[in-house]
Amino acid sequence: MFRVLVVASILSGFFPTLLFAQGGAMSVRGLETSGEGTAAWNASGVGPEPAATGHPVSWTSCVQNAFHYLATRDYVDAAASYGVRGLSIDAGFPLFSAALSAGGYTIADLTIAHGLLSLDDDIEGEDWIYDAGTTLETRYYTGSTTMQLFLGGELMATASLTEITVFIDYNTLSNCFDDQIFGFSEFVLPEDASAGSSAAVQNAAAAFIADVAEYGVRFDFDSIQPAAQLDFAGEGRSGAFFDVQGTYEQSDTPLPVELVAFDALADGDAVSLRWATASETNNAGFEVQQWQATRWQPLAWVGGYGTTIEPQSYGLMIPHLAPDQYHFRLKQIDFDGTFSFSPVVEVHVTPAAVASVSVFPNPAAASATLTLQWSREEPLTVALYDVQGREVATVFSGNALPSLRLPLSLQHLPKGLYFLRATSATTQQAIPLLHHE
């Protein structure tokens, strides 16, 4: 498993907890009556989200359909700015506690929000499961979004969030007032995002990141709903707000595969993915996934090094991509089948410059005319080379224009074969030129 992500387990407490590495825990709560909590909804398609209505909930008369979309309340309610607020630090976080006190803050000044997740294709057995024997439904809300942590309203830290697992225990199916919702997010590794915030928030961010270290954090939550839910509508949405209470918590041990780097670089119409681990335990390998329209799709498998304390590097080239914005992640899988996800990386593939280089006449005697056609304005160098690859003249150096005609004098050069080469950051064109007397 990655040190940055999910380990599946069932929570036991009623109050949601933010669980952190080394057993730390912070209790949090978001009340719908206070403009807080979680929003879940279906969409008609006239608003920001694509049209989607969750699967029918046919086993109870209390609910017609599942909610397809999920986010903290601030995502749909302009009057809200977060989902949950800190209640107490129950264990751990000594550096963060000290930084709060030194900056004049309390744990109640910590607020947390996250963006849009969904039931993806809403396929039974893949995106949701219902067990009639236990009256328990499991839903997997997935996507590519960000968890944000604020202190005193200033941004403190962020983390990539790709999945929240939600359990709904319907208990007595004929009783619409005893449904219980609970679940957890994946383990994530927060990053300092306080650069634009006050010095006190920057200090708290550094302390928080140091406390979390390489262990990661996840959100365990529990809520008695939807008996008292507050419905909402607007912008093509129809849904409900829910109370959220629980803990942000740490795992007791570092996640076994320590991912220290993961990036994506555009290379023409291809993308180069590179990642590295500091150590690995029982690592079978990595499934490389790409976000395509509404879901994560597997692209390739890259085998791991099993168990090693040595740093390891990996890479994968993904060719023939159309100009667009792309998102990738890694699904790291252990030999026992357990898995976790990396943070999401994004990269923009830009169209290559359309370029042409021509010279007339060719063959040429004393002089010729060079014509350049370039589809974008960018730094461009045109040089003349002999057959040994030596540059004998610089013809042009400057910004390319859509169309450019340049005189080319050959009087000072001995007769023979030459090559004209036009080079920019995105394109290189070369043509032969025969000089004769």
C-alpha cells in the first residue's frame, strides 16, 4: 500500500474522527442546521454537473433513488464555506496543538472541505453493492478532487482525494427513521498550501505536516440520516444536506510503499509518467490509470520490486495523445491484493507547431530564397550545415511568424550538399540544399 492512501476498514465509533498517522485523532462535526455538513444530489443536466440520477433503491419504500453526486456543502451552497469544523484533538498532533496555541487559535478554527465525487457509471457490483441479508448498502464515490484544510478561514493544507466509501445500514426496511450512514475516505498525504496565508497559519501548516509525516490521514464518519435531512434544489440539482460527525485519524504504521515522487511531463503528443519509491513492502506493482470522461480506466501494468529498502524509479510513456488536459494516477497493489491510490497528476498536451520550410531554387547557385511557414509565434533558429554536421551560417534567429521569406547568400560557400535546419521548442524541420556554380 502507498503511504499516501487508503486501507479499508470499518469504523466503530459514532462520532466521526480525522484519523492520523501514529494513532493521532481529531474529532470534527458539520451540522446541516449550521450551514455545514455534506451535500448529496442528483442532477438534471441544466446545471454544472452532467445529468445523472442514482440507481433505484428498490429494497425500501423510504428512498426512491440513490444520490449520484457527493461533496461538502460549500460546493453547492454559496452561503457555506466548508463541510466540517474541528471539535477536539483526541490523541497525537503535539506540534500542531502547540502551533494552534502559539498562533491564538483553537481546534474549532480548523475547517475542512472537499470537492465533487460521484458514483461514476453507477454499476452494481462495481460502484455499489447491496447485501439483502444484512440490509447494508456500500457505495463508492470516486473522482479527482481536492480536500482543503483551512485555519481561521485561511488555506492551510490540501490533499488529492479520489474516493470515499459510504455504508448505509437500512436496519428495519419498513422504518424510514433508523437508517445509519457511515464510512471513510482513503488515506491521503496532505501538502502545505499556506504560502498565501498569514505567518501563524504557515507555522501551523508546517507543524501539521510534520505531525502527519509519512503516515497519511483519512476521515472516518458516522451519521444517523436521512430521517432529518434538509432537502435542497436549484441549478438542476435535487438533493439533501446531511450532518457529518466523525474523526480525522492517522494509521498506526506508515503505509508500506513509500511514494516519494510522481509526475507527468508532455513530450510532443506523448506523456511521460515518472515515479519513485523510497522503500517497498510486498509490492506486486502498479496499475497506471487515466481519467476518461467519468471514470478511471487502466492503461498499463508496471511490476514492482516486492520488498526492498532501496529507492526505486519507474517510468511509462503514453503515446499518440490528442491535445487536451490529462489526469493520471497509480493503483499500487500488494501481493495479497490490497491496494491504494497515488495522488492525481495532470498534464496538458499542446498541439505541435505546424511548420514547413522550403527553398527556391534548389539546386541554387549564388543565392536562393528561404520560405518559412509556422503556426505559432515562438523562438526559432534557422541554420545552414555542411555534410559533416558543422554549422556554416546562421540564417535567422528570432520569433517565428506565420509566413517568413529570407534571402540566402551562397557566394562565400564552396559547392556541395548542405542542409537547412529550422528549430523551435516544439518542432524541427530540415531540408537538403545543393549548391552548384
